[in-house]
Amino acid sequence: MNILMVLTSHDQLGDTGKKTGFWLEEFAAPYYVLKDAGHAITLASPKGGQPPLDPKSDEPDAQTDATRRFKADKDGQAQLAATEKLSDIDASAFDAVFYPGGHGPLWDLANDADSKALIERTLADDKPVALVCHAPAVLKDVTAPDGSPLVKGRKVTGFTNEEEEAVGLTDVVPFLLEDELKRLGGDYSKGGTFKPHVVTDGLLITGQNPPSSEPAAEALLKVLAKEPAEA
């Protein structure tokens, strides 16, 4: 199957003067879960080309087997350096969409009309969408067919207020994801701080934080295989 992964193009952490972008583990872990399952992966971002990497996700204590594998993967790195422009993407060409997180999406993808249209079209075509950590922020303006917020009444998760406080960015981010998902009417749940927590609601899969990225991709594989979700 063909799976689209959508990454942020935003690299500024508010007005702090610091850099942000996508979180390496949240890209690398799903990338290999999906690739190793035999699926073809296309990468896209709002601006196309090399998406910005959050430098904190490249620090030694943030490394995992998947990130180390990616650092040695010249083909994967070349693919990442040449992401397609999101506005050029044909949603009908893909069987599923996966959004890695990082703080970047809070600023660009959360307000991106192409992203909104992509998600609405994918779900309307009865295909799954998975988002991890801060990436559920891109659901902010996405609507259901009746015009109500997509997440209203649906089981969702995402980076918690406690986790945002733990990384010291509560007053930097444009909005707190947990609060926003609740404001939109989402049936929000969370696991332990920086512990894996993934929620599947029909075709919508959300993961809470970086450690949730691999299980979120595994949950996506189950939906694609039309296996029943675990209770």
C-alpha cells in the first residue's frame, strides 16, 4: 500500500529565537514500522524539500534504535531531504496518512488548508489517518461532513499539559494541545507522562507522545489490515 507521511516545515520556536521542527523518533519509528511491513512511503511537507529537525530530538538522550537506523540510512535521508510539496499531493493516491509530531506542526500544519483538505478527503474515502504527539494539533480546523469539528465526540489523545510543562514550553506554544482537543469536544484521554498511549477511533489514530509513535504506526497497520481494535 501507499502511505503518505506529512512533516512540518516550521522551524521557529515561537519568539524564543530557538529552533524547532519535527521530532526525529516520531518520524523514524513509524517510517520503519510501515516500511518493514512492505508499504511504500511518500514524504511531504508544506514547503517541500528538507523539513526542519527539532535539534533536541537529535540529542544523545533522545536516540532510539529507529533514529540510529535512520542516521545510517542514506536512502532514507535522501528521501527526507526531498519531501514533496503538500499542495501537490493527490490524496486519492494513498491508502493512509501519518503525521509525525514535534512542536513545528502547532504553527504551520495546524493552520494549513492543504492539510485540512487532505485529512477530510482521506477519511471521506474510508482511509485511516494517524497522528502522534503534537501532530493531533493539525485536526484543529478539520471538520466532519456535517461541519462540526472532526474530533467532537471522538476518542483522541495528544501531548498533555503536564508534558508541555515538563519541557518548559507551556507559555511558548500557540495553544495547549490537550486543552484544544477538549475545547473541540474530543473525548480526550491520556496515559502516564511520557509513557506510550495510543487511541484508535475508527479510522482516526492518535498517539500521546514520542514513545507512542511506534505503537501508533502499529495501530495504523492493524486498521489497514482491518483487524479489530483492542479494547
